[in-house]
Amino acid sequence: MDRIPVYVGLDYHQRAVQVCVVDRTGRVLCNRSCANDWAAIRELAERFGTVAGAAIESCTGAADLAEELVGLAGWSVDLAHPGYVSRMKQNPDKHDMGDAHLLADLERVGYVPRVWLAPAEVRELRRLVRYRQQLVDHRRDCKLRVSALLREQRVGVAPAQAWTQRWCRWLRGLADLSPQSQLPHGATVRCVHDDLRLHGTITANHC
């Protein structure tokens, strides 16, 4: 006997995933929490029929699970835009069962607001690029702290443009700071150079 087609909505969390299964008429066959594991999710959903489609809201970790369900379980999985899904719900209540049911129903009628499920290598590159940008932002903040400290300590005019090699040599030999300012000053300057070195390594080897 042919198995009925079913549609699955997945509300993702780090420890568990809420799994909602509906049939072609929208009747809820299952809505329960499941271990965050593709095999356990497949086993639960396929008790009720053949999975015709699944939807999971895009969030941290969801893409990896979606890729496992596509590659290992053979499912068709849509990654849903969280902002559009939230507006389509039109309900202030926020709970896992409701979110999973909404995703399953959107998948059933073909209204999932899809986003691109990037392959693993693209997601890894994004992670690296985000880290490089974080280094740039941190280095800028450190430079601002050093500049503020020099103004606060009323240090005289520097002999060169800020953050050139000559200026950095002058900065390292600076003796005009109070004893209480030496530690944060030195640590902040080291952070600037460490971030710069890491940024150069990432750019040279990965970007």
C-alpha cells in the first residue's frame, strides 16, 4: 500500500527540535520534541508517511541540519526566512509547537518564504570573513582607546603620523604615561598588532 505524503515543520533549537507532521489536508499527525539529530527526526517523521517536503527556519545551526536531511535522509528541505515567517504568523504567541505547525503548513501549501541554503564551504568562508571583520572592528576600537589615553595623559605631539612604523616605535618607548596607565596602554597596543597579524594571515591564506 502506498504511503501518504506528509509535510514537516522543524522549529530548531540547540538541544532539541520541535517536529510537526501534517498530511495533505493540513491535519496534524504529530507535533513533538525530538533530539537534535537528523536520523531521529527522519525516524519520527517517516512513521506517518513519505516526506514530500520539510521547512526549517533559518537560524544558527539550522543550515547544517537541513543539509544533513537533504544529503543523508534524501528529503527536500526549504530554509525559511525568519522575519517573513514571523509576520505571516499574525499571532503574538510564541511557542515551539505553534512555530513548527506554521512551518509545516507553509510547506504544505507552498508558501514558505525561502532563503538560499548555502553549501558547507560557503558557510565556512562566511564564518572566516565574519571573524576577519570582527578583527578589523576590534583593532579600530583599540586604536581609539590608545588615542583617548594619549589625550587624557596630555602626551605631546607625536613625531610621525599615527600607526606608522615610526609612530609605533615612538609609542613603545613612551615614558610620559602614569604608572596606572602603562598596563592598559601596553595591552591595548599589543592587541592592535596581534589583530593586524591575524588579519594578514587570514587574508593571505584563505581569502
